[in-house]
Amino acid sequence: MASRSLSPDADSRWPRVIAHADMDAFYASVEILDNPALAGLPVIVGGRSARGVVTSASYEARKFGVRSAMPTVQARKLCPQGVFVPGRMKRYLEISRIVRRAFDSVSPVVEPLSLDEAFLDLTGTARVLGAPIEAARILKRRVFEESGLVVSVGVATTKMAAKILSDLSKPDGLLVLDQSQLEDFLAPLPVERLWGVGRVTLARMNQAGIRTVGDLARHDLGELREAFGSVGERFHQMAHGIDPRPVVADWRRKSYGEESTFARDLELGSDELRRVLIAHGEAIGRRLRADSIHARTVVLKLKLARPLGHGRYPVLTRSVTLDNPSDDGRTITDAATLLLAKVTARDRIRLAGVQVHNLERGEGGRADAQLGLFDGAAAGEDRRERLNRALDAVAARFGEEALTRGLAKAERAAPTRRIK
Amino acid sequence: MGLVIDRAALQTALALMQGIVERRTTVPILGHVLLEPVSGTLSISATDLEVGIRTEIVARTANEKSITLNARKLFEIVREAEGDEVKLDALDNDWVEIKCGRAKFKMMGLDSRSFPAMPSQSAMKSEGLASKKGVKGELGIASTDLAEMIDRTIFSVSPDEARYNLSGVYLEAAGPGGVRMVATDGHRLSMVEREAPGFGMQGGAIIPRKGLQELRKVLDQSGDQDVKLSLDGQLAYMKRGATEVSMRLVEGEFPDYRGVIPKQSRHAIKVDRDALFSAIKRASIFSNERYHGVKLSLASGSMTVSSTSPEMGEASEALDVDFTGEEFSIGFNANYFREVLGVIASGNKVELGLTDDVSPGVLRTDADPKFTYVVMPMRL
């Protein structure tokens, strides 16, 4: 016991222990895992159509300047010898679940940010896992043992710092920073590394002579408040390494979403657009069911094909709250389709997405997890539930595309699909 | 002078009243019992306006002056007192002096004329509530049978007062010469039938839970005799020895329960009641405090009862059962099983009819072939 205990000042140096774990070149690494012949080659995963974008690139490919979210066309120019792979979402999801289990084995409080990264709250694990750096080593080892893939880990006392550290540590890295080192570490970083500092804020900060996090920390708080309102205070705190946001366990994640950018812009009233929404709604339903989550709010997101410059387009969102929280793809799709019908826009649609918010743990879903004997629609819902279960089983066995409802065919119209 | 009563008899009578007066405190007189001496007997009654109970005990009466006293306090006094007799003397202004053994109490009563009438046809008529519609029937049944019927249904009554049509046990004729009682809270359902020669009734009556509880206590009081439960319009009434219980029936329509009882289930799993009860009790140690979920996992030759709590840990226990077919799991609220198994005597077998994890489960037992319990699963 004594040998495990931390140094006397451990508590002040580690008021919280937060790890950010981020898989290295996740999709590309999965491709290499499944096909070892690709090892050491510049592997690029991405859509193959004219509009396709790179979703993942191996470190070998990155040497050529290939980056995620870069149009595939550009990646081909930069790296003609690259091995271009179309991407297998089902397999990535599968591996993601394995990785997730490894995360769960290290901490009970895991907040996934996407398929390949998560925050883990390691506070209070010292007795079991040892000091933060040892805990992080265990985390890396577990992930590798379970999945065969490499994860980079940053450990700090705030989420933001942990994320910055894991990013800096890549590939196959591990960086650990306690509270006493935090502010010095942040100071030289460009201010846009802080969460919430986007293009507009950055321009205004630069005008005020703020370029680094350190500049921001030294800046007069009153002036910041005046210039940025209450957010100004938040920025100031963040610059001083203060970021109280907790790691929020999985089921309290805020939303599930899927969206796709189309190979060619679609008409607002087109069947193709509706098909995409159905595919997304069904896919979200499947994920909700897999996680035992019900959602109360459905959001439709559309990006209009009207360039605003700098690669930006107007985005429309519309949302509706369901009477009962649902994990049913059909219900989600119906809601999204209804929202779509109310949208008036003259432009064509470049991207369409569906998101669900207001999540409830399965047991709390539909008021409660207890099924009712007399629920008005119970008979119908039970049938739907049975159908969903059967669909889930087929999807699990033969892939998501094996069986989709009539109109759903996202891949045909949508070469790039993003899952959040 | 005054009233002299056997202490034990008074204590028993007052104990019977406690369930009725217990809850209401906003109307003081509803917390009181009415004591009416009539030459050689004392009539004691309590009511909450929905349910009324009246009993008679032998007493030495000097006059016929009625009094009311707080039912809880009087019960406590009689219970804690020493001596075989309790003496009550009515003083002025509704004060009452109580003497037992060497102890003396003075309690303030209320004007006995303001004590409400028991639920009755005349009382309801005076409120303009009596109507011609409603049921009419007389159920003659062995008191042990009626007690069993109540025990096997009342726990399924909805505690949700807003769902008033589920807030009692539904009673109807079961063919000629039979009676059926059904209770459900919308998640599970109990149904039991017994023989009741000569019983017939058009439609059914919803008997309120509280009234049925009081009636059940009365059934406990003496041995196995036949009792007569009268259903008349919006009232139910039963007299047993010197004790009468009356209550207003619940107005509303009981749901069509027949539609939710599965005709058949895919799997019939026979298991010892005791083994299942213990396994569920143990598994529920780790089930969620709010939802009480436990999982039954069926595999060839076994049924595993398990629960998981992300914060606390997990429990599982395998029972040997005669199961063949594709493995599956189904979740249930453990309490729904504990309650039903609690009313089936130890040493019996139960048969669990299951189809899949979203279809209702059916529990039957060789202890009572006329009992059916239907329970909806929980999502796991």
C-alpha cells in the first residue's frame, strides 16, 4: 500500500487526473491491421468520388502532406503512390467497440468523442493503477493488447490540456503534465489551440495583440470581458490552466449524428435526399439501440450549395422534440423528413445530416424501460422493436448495407459519410 | 357510571380501525373512532368516507351517550395500559376520561353528531350519488378462498392514484358458479378464480385497494367460515360476525385484461418456487435501485438469474431447468417476481412461460392452478 501511494503533494499536483486517448491514424491502422501487407505503405482511407475526402491517412502518407478532410483528389496529387482504400465503417465500428472495452477496463468514467478518441477520468485510480503516468501506460498497453492498435495518450488535470498533449505526443506517444506545470506548458502555444477560439475570435485576439496562450493569460481581464463578454473570462481562465469541465461518462454524451456530403448537389425535394436521411436515421437508430440510449430531439442539418468563400457554405438546422424518447430509426427518419418538408431554400443541398440530442439511458427511455401491458401503441411498438432487433442482427452479421429500408441507400448518393 | 370494556377486546377492535383512520389528518374527525354504547354492547366505527368499518364488542353501558376519540391515541392508550378493563366517562364539552389500571387520561373528543356516516346506500343517496347503474350480486364464498384471492391479486394493484381504474381489484363472475378477481398496474397482472356456487353478476366491480385490505383483515379475525360479499350499485359490503365493512367501488372501466394474457408461450420453464425466489432475491442485491432489473438468461438446461450495477458490482446464479432451444435473455423488474413468489407457498413449483424478450411472461404454479400472473419484461 505504502509503495503505491503518491508523493505527499500528489493531491495538489493532481486535483484531477484526466486522460485523452486518441487512436493513431485509426481507419488507416485498421486497414493495415487487417492487411499486414500494407504496413509501412502510405495508406489513405477516403471516398473515391470527385467530392471524396480523406478520412484517415497513415503516418507514411502524412509525410507527403496528406491530411484528414483533404479532398481525395488533392491527396492523389500529393501522394500518387498512396494506397487508396475506400473505408469500411462497419469494421471501424467493430474495432472501436473493442477499443472502448479497453478504455472501460481502465476507468469507469469514459467519455467517447468519436470512434477513435475518448476522455477517461483516472482520478482516484492511483491505488489500482498507480501514478498517472503508470495508469496511462496501462491504458496504452490494454488498447494494444485488445485491438492490436496504437493509441496516443495525454494526461493532465484538465480535458483541454490532455487533448493538446495527446495530439503533441503522436504517434505512439504519451505525455503527462501535472497542475504545477500546466500554465507554463500552455503559455507558448498559439491561442487558437484553446477550445472555442475560432477564426473570428482569433482575428479579434490578434488585433488585441494576443497570439499565444501566455499573451492571453497576461491580458487584462476587464478588457477581455469587454471585448468578448462572459466568454472572455472563460478564455482567461483557460489560459491559466483552469478548465473545470468534467469527463462525462458515455451515456451522457450529448448527441449522435451522421451526415454526408454529396457527390453532386441534390435538389431539396429529391428522393435521393430523402434516401440519405432514411439511411442516416436508421444508422443512428442502430447505434442508439446498441448503446441502449433513447433520444428525445431530432435535428436535421443541411448545408446549402451556395459558396460563402473560404470553403464555407450556409448551414441550416431544424429540430423537433419527440413525444417519447426513441431508438427507432423509422421514428427518427420520419421526424427528419418532416423537418425537411418545412425547409424552404432555393439552393441545392451539398450536405445533409441527422442528429439526435436529449439522450436518455435506455432504462429511462420511453418514460421507463419497463414495457407496459396496455400501452396504447404497445402492440405496434413491440412489432417495431422486434423488427429493429432482427435488422440489427442482420446488420451485425452481414454489414449495414445488407438490409436497409426501401429508400435507404446513403452510399450511392453520399460518398463521404461522417459519423459523430 | 360510563362505559366499562374488556381491554383486550377493545384493543383488537381498535387495531382493526387503524388502517382506515391512519392517513387523513386534514379533517380531524376522520382520525377519530365513533363509540356508541347501546345496552350491553359498544359499537365502534371508523371511516375515511370511502371505506367504513364497524364492529361491536360486549361492554357494560350506563348510558347511551356516543363519543368520538382520536383513534391512534386511544389505541396507544389501550395497548400500553395495564389491567383487564378500560373505563370511559364522557365529561362535558366532548371531553372523555379514560381509566385503566392506575393510569388516568383525559382526551378531547369531537361532537359525535358530526361523525360521518358509513358508506351506504342511504349515505350516497343523501349525497345524490346513488344511481341505478352498477352491479348487483351476492358472492357467497369460503373466507379462506376470498382471502387467498385477495392475497394473490392485491399486490398487482396500481399504486398510482391517478390511474383510478387500476386502483382496485376487478371482480366478476367466472362462468356459472365461479368468481374471478383481476388486478394490474399496467406492467403486470394477477388473475385468480375460485368456485362460488350460485354467484352470478352482470359486469364487474372494481373494489378499492384500501377497502379490500381492511376486508382482508376482517377475514383474518376468525376461522374458516363462509362469508357473503354484497355488491350493490357503487358499494361493496361484507358482514362477518360482529364486524361490517363497507366501501365505495371505484368508478371507471377496468381495461380489457383478456387481451394481454398470452394464449401460449414458446417456452415453459418449470422451476422450484424456492430456488427461483432465492435466486431473484440474491440477484436483486445488485439491481438498480430505481428499476430493480434482473436478467434471466436461458440456455440449454439452465436459467441464469443475474444483475449488474455499474457502481456496485454484479451477481449471477444458475438454476437447472428443462430448457431447450435457442438461447435468449429477458429482463424483469425483480420486485414483480418477489411479490408474486411471496404469495406462493414454499415447496411448490412454478412454471414460467416465456416467448422472447419483449413478450409478456406468464407465471403459473401447481399450488393454485386457477392463478395466472402476467408480467411484462424490461428492456435490458
